[in-house]
Amino acid sequence: MESTEKQINIVTCFSETILKDTAVHLLNSTKENLDTSINFTAYHHDCKIEAYSLPDYTYKSLHDIKDHEDFMKDMQSMMVLKKARYLTMKS
């Protein structure tokens, strides 16, 4: 028989700057107040996560996810093309 219980997973993402400014407060607050049946996953980028003392959640680096890296490369290429078109139109 299948379980009818819903699984909840809260997902967030942050860089080191955001971790220092606000995410650390979010993580600590949820650890103190979140129902233990709720999963919490935090994706991070440009961040040395091991340098911080954080609650026992699931932490994943976006740099380890191929789709993310491909997306970032595609976005960079698009920005270069946009800039080139802008400069061509401007001259």
C-alpha cells in the first residue's frame, strides 16, 4: 500500500555573501522551529560551506551539478552576444 503522507522538502540557494548576511539566520531559525519531518536542502555556490558551523541539513554545491554549469556557460555566451549586438547598434 502506498503512503498517503506527503513529503515536504524546503529548498534554498545561496552564495557565501548571502550565507554570511542572511542564510545563516534562516538555517539556524528553521533548525530551531521546523518540524523534524520536513526535509531541508540548501544549494550553494561560490562558497566554502565546510568553513561554517551549520545545522545538519543536506548541502549541495551547484558547481557539482552539470546542468547548472551548462546553464551558466549558456548565460555567459548570451550576455557576450547581447553586449556585441548592443555595441554594434550603438556604433
